[in-house]
Amino acid sequence: MVNGYLQNERYNDCIELLKMMSRCHLEFDSYTCNFALKACMFLLDYEMGMEVIGLAVCKGLAGGRFLGSSILNFLVKTGDIMCAQFFFHQMVEKDVVCWNVMIGGFMQEGLFREGYNLFLDMLYNKIEPSAVTMISLIQSCGEMRNLTFGKCMHGFVLGFGMSRDTRVLTTLIDMYCKSGDVESARWIFENMPSRNLVSWNVMISGYVQNGLLVETLRLFQKLIMDDVGFDSGTVVSLIQLCSRTADLDGGKILHGFIYRRGLDLNLVLPTAIVDLYAKCGSLAYASSVFERMKNKNVISWTAMLVGLAQNGHARDALKLFDQMQNERVTFNALTLVSLVYCCTLLGLLREGRSVHATLTRFHFASEVVVMTALIDMYAKCSKINSAEMVFKYGLTPKDVILYNSMISGYGMHGLGHKALCVYHRMNREGLQPNESTFVSLLSACSHSGLVEEGIALFQNMVKDHNTTPTDKLYACIVDLLSRAGRLRQAEELINQMPFTPTSGILETLLNGCLLHKDIELGVKLADRLLSLESRNPSIYITLSNIYAKASRWDSVKYVRGLMMEQEIKKIPGYSSIEGEFAAMLGVIKQMLGSSRWPSVVSYFVHY
């Protein structure tokens, strides 16, 4: 009867029947308690679940392996990890299912070290792990972007003879892609004894995540040629591909294809399309799709909110959040992160702290994406000490993204030595730095005058971390050398680059010529740049300023005359500042229209 209530989703009746049996002193067994506990899990009723567990303990049923694993699962799913850990250690009989539940619980709570140590205890107790064990551990490595531990788990997979398990291999592919080691992911994919559509989707998604756009299209073409078929997950990856390349036309074609195939019934797809149009800067299209969605969820709202924020419409994003609140849509961590981004964009420190408090209150503050946004906000609002506090007392262990954000924050404030300390700590943790790490580090060294340290980093990237210097990294090292006055060394480096230098790299050296009054090299670089971008006003202005610094006013007049002759005009810019120095800068008061936010002063200073 209890099971019947459970099967028919009459969860309260299921629990009440067990309690009535207990009051009437009727016999019940571990199966009855198991059904009632499942009902509590469906209802997310922790208190009632603890009552059922209490009845099981009084009857002496909780020690059995069957009900024990069910109790453990309930405690883990309801987030009581400490109670689950205590109960686990009290269990006399523990099979692989119990170990899996406890390891999975630790991973779910972000307690990676505890989960890994329990896995080692499992091996010590001669309990052979199952595919579920390995999948849980590998997934956690992927989420943490911890390639070192991920490779260790791969070794265990081979050691336990799981090298033909499609689920495990697919999880390894996902982990390697998330950790940036696409070559290892590709090798596993190509050597899998059998693949399913999930494997294909994970590999395609991995290519997209790592910006390998050509490989994505080739693999999709192979998927079609092999007649594997596709689903909404495949199409979502293709939409993300268009988002990354800002391919609006390709996105529109995909949008039409989705409607023709009837795939738009899946809520994930319209949300992905909203994100696509927003990333392509077509907010009108994004808004149109969003408004026509019949059943919006928190992810849909957040996609639109993020799109507005990323396109510089921070105030519209705040208004949309008001609307979201009025419609009683429960926000998630990403929603609040978007608000943090808006506060960063507008320089609203007070409101940013308010969002931080909300994140803490709802237990979101320890998530990687949240901490990264908060560190960035505090750093850009000149509160590096607050950024340090977020980094220091937040998530443990930390991943590469989090380390990168702190390194970037220190670099922003010219604290190069601190940035290098964080980098060395990251290496000790066994985390593999990526391109963003080195871009932030070289920028930090550049702004702190740590020339030799920056050069050493650049030279050791390939040798120690197998990182091939990109145009971004070359731009950073050229900036480092240019600021230090080592212009000839920077020029020599540009001439030795394995690819044609971008205009951005050349402009970096040109700015160095302005800083150090090197007219000869400046003129040579300006000529080279103008052959690439003849209507770029910044080149003319920098060259004019180089002449002005050397008091060569005839040359200044000549360059300015060229600009007027070709009708090249400087694009005006503005800065948005809030804080102690605002009074010095000529204040223009603007009020935020949102009722949820206090009125603030935003200062716009034209230059």
C-alpha cells in the first residue's frame, strides 16, 4: 500500500500511512521505510525524512545495507553532508553503492579533497569502484578544471578495466575539454570502441568551448555523414558556435531550421537563441524571441538579462530584474552574477556590495563564477582588499579561472609581486595555467615594472606549460618591453614572430615610442600601420603626439592636416566613475530608474 501511494505520487499519504502503522504498533520493514523516505525526498521535506529515519532507527532497521544506502542518499540529496558523513561511518555494512553516494555527496558540495580521500579509503578497504564512482570523480575534476587530478582518474579508469565503458570515456572527454586539453579528449573520442550521440555532442561542445571552430564544423559534418543523427543538444552547440563567432547570418539560418524541424518546443533552444542574438548585438531579435517564449524559466530570464548587461545596457538589465521579481521568478546564482556585472559596468560599488550580501544569504557566494565576478567588481571599483577577502575565504580548492581573476585584479592595481605569488601558489596546487593566466601575469608585470620576471615567464611558457604564444601574449610582452624603454628589443621580437604581427601589436610598440620619444622608430611603425589601416585615427594621433613631445611642431601640423584632408576624426570617449575623486571631475547627476535600487550618482567625464 505504501509503495502504491509512492507510485501514484501521493507522497503525503505514503508518509502518513507509515506513521499510522507505527502508532498502531503494526509491523513494517526496511522496504516500507525506504518507500516513505523516497516520498520525503520527492517532497524535499527534510524534517519529515528525519522522522522516518528516527522510526527506522527505533525499529533497528537503519543498520541494514539496503535501507542504510537509502538513508545516506536522502541526507546527501537534502544537503546535510555532515550528518551523512557521520551516518556513513556508523554503517557496519557498506557496499559500493553506499561509497558512491557518499563520494558523490562530497563532490556535489564542492568538497573535492574529502571525496578523493574517501575514494582512497574505498580502495584501502578493497571495495572495487564502479563506473558510477569514476564518473562522479571525473566530473568533479572537470568542474574544477583540475587537469592533474583528472589525469590521475584516467589512470584509475585504465587500471580498473573501464577503458571500453562509453559513459566513463564520454565523461573523460568532457573533463579534458573543460580543462583545456582538447588533444587528449580528441584521442579518447577517436579511439572509443563505440560512440553514442552523447559522445558526439560532448566532443562537439568541447571544441566550441575551446574556440576550435573549424574542428567543430568538421566533426558535425562527419556526424551527418556517418548518419548518427542529432538532437537539441547538438543544435545548441552549433548555436554556441555562431555566438562565439558573432555569426548573425548563420544564427538566423539555424533559427529557421529549428522552427522548421519543430525543435523549438524544447525550452533550451529558444534560450540559446536569445543568447546568440544578444552576443551578436541584435538585442531587438533577442527581445522578440524572449517575449514570444510561452514558458520562461529562470534560465531564460537570466539569458536576456546577461545579454543586456554584456551589450552595455546595464540599466535595462536592472529594470528587467525588477520585472523578474514582480513576476515572482526565483533567481539563481547567474542572475545575481549578471547584476554584479552591471554594477561593475556602472561603477556602483554600494549596489555591488548589496548583491554580494544577497549571494551570501542564498549560499551562492562560494561558486566559482560568482567569486570571479565579485573579485572583478571589487578590483575595478578600486577595492582590492575586498577582492582579496573574496579570494582568500571563498571556494577551496580553487580552480584556474579563480586564480586568473585574482592575478588580473592585482595586475590592474600594479601589484605585480602579489600576482606572481598567486601564480606560484597556483602551480603548487597542481593547476595548469592557460593563456588567460599568462596574459594577466604579463600585464601585471608590465604595470609593475617587473621586466625580467615578465621575460622569464614568456620564455618558460612553452618549456614548462606547453603554451604556444598567441598574438595576445606577444602583445603583452611587447607592451612590457615598450613600457620599460626596450624598444629595439621589442621590435626584434616582432620581427621574429612566427606569424604576421597584428595592428594591435604594432600599435603597442608605437605607444612605447610615444612614451620614450623615439621618433625614428615611431615614424617607421606609423607608416607600416597606415599601410594596414589607413583610416585609423589613433595612429595619426599617436604619431602627432610623438612629434609634439619632440617639439617638432611642423610635423604635428602636417599630420593633423592629413587627418583633416582625409576627413579622419577622433572618436570621443567617456569614463564612468563613482567615488571619492568625483567632485574634482565635474559632476553630472543621473538617477537609476529601478525601484529596487537606491538613487546613485554616476559621473561621466569626457576626454
